[in-house]
Amino acid sequence: MSPVVKPKGERFTLPSKYLLLILTCICILLMILTYGTNIFDVPVNSAVGTVIVPFEKGISRAGEWLRNRKEELTSVRSLLEENQRLREQIDELTEENIILTQERYELTDMQALLGLSEVYYSYEKVGARVIFKDAGNWYSSFIIDKGTDDGLALDMNVIAGGGLVGRITKIGPNWARVTSIISDGVNVSGQVVSSDLTLMVSGDLKLVDRGLLSFSLLSDPDGLVVIGDKVVTSNISDKYLPGLLIGYIDTVQNDANNLTKSGTISVATDFDHLSVVLVITDLKDYDYE
């Protein structure tokens, strides 16, 4: 059977059975060429090298980047945890250091009180801690943690550091308020040890910034009192026991009346730092007033 030939001007068509035969032959030929020769190896390899290899490299780099990020995140998390532990250790060590520093200062204060107690061995004394002070840098008035339950009473003298601090002016069962000799309006009858001359010591918060008290009513026509002389409480003091160290003569000047002298006294006690004190439980014997 011959192929049908269309008249001129009509579209040429090939019967499907001939088309199938041609395609079958082409496939057989390609199979023979593929398995029998390496004619397609080069183009295929070229395609693989151009498309597949770069793609695999990209996947490999992406995987490596993800692994690196994971390791970095793990490392950062570990560092954060370690940092937190170190911070906690620092906080603990800081707290321990503060406690040790406080204990060291308290030990120093206790040693000073022990020495002071030995100086005033003839008086009965009770130790107490300062638990509150009024506003300001100086301990012009403060509260201690002992009271009537501990045998304390009004007007008992308080000492610390180098000597006299003040006296109890208010008291409760387990507390007492101490008014210091540096407070404005507080007067203490004093005595210059080297000459037995008396004077009046007065508190002045303006002077205490320089560690000073003022004194007046010193009758010293012979000029016996000099800078550096020790001043203690006198026997005629109405509230304070005799012989308690107040301080040392700092300046002396003649008054306008030319009969008395006045000046300043450097205090023996550090009124800027008070943490523990001694309360003398002996009261002034008014039979000597």
C-alpha cells in the first residue's frame, strides 16, 4: 500500500504506523550507540559538572554554615551559663568580703574598747552596739542596743575609742539614746590635767567638722595651759564621772575681759565612726557636788 499523496496545496501527513516505525528505529539506534559506544559520555559528564556539582557544593557549604552556627550557639550558651555562675560567685565573694571587712572593723573597735576598759578599770561597764544615728555625718546623737533590761539608766556615761562620747538621755527596755558631747548646747565641766585648772567644754557641730570642741571660762593668768595639754572631765561636773578623757588643747586665746581664756580642744574620740561603745554603769556620786 503506497502512501497517500495529497493534492497540491493540502497539508502533508504521515500515517502513524510509519511514524511509529521510524521512532522505533531511532530508539534502537540510540540504544546501540549508548551501550556500544561512549558517544554521549562527554555531553552527559559536562551537564553533570555544570549543574549537579555546583548544586552539591552549595548544599555542602550551607550544611557546613549551619553546623558552624550550631556550634557557635552551643558555645555562646555555654559561655552565658559560665558567666552567670561567675557572677553568682562574685556576688558571694563580695558579700563575704563585706562581712569580713565589717568584722575586721568591729574587731578593731573591740580591741580599742578593751584598751579603754583597761584604762578605766575602776568603773563597771557594759558593751553595746550602735544601731541607729541621727541624720548627718557625725554621731551627735545615736541609739544603742542596750537598755533598762541590761541594767542601764539615764545619765550613765558612754565612752568609745579614745575617751568620752556622751551620756544616756533617753532609755527603754532594750535601747537607749546617747547624746554626744559634740552636740550643740552640751556643756561639760573639764579639767586640764597638767595644771588642775578647770574650764567649760561646749559642743559645736560647726567645729566638729575639724574634730574640735570649744572651751571657755579658763582662768589662767600665769599661762600654764599650753597646746597639747590633756583635758578630762572634772570632779565638779554634774553629769559626768571625773577623769574621763575629753581631748587635747588645740588653741588658746585671751578673752576680751582679759580675765579668762577660751579656745578649742581636739576631741579624743572619732565621732565620725562609732559602731560599738562602752556604757559606764556607775552614776555620778552627787555627794561630791
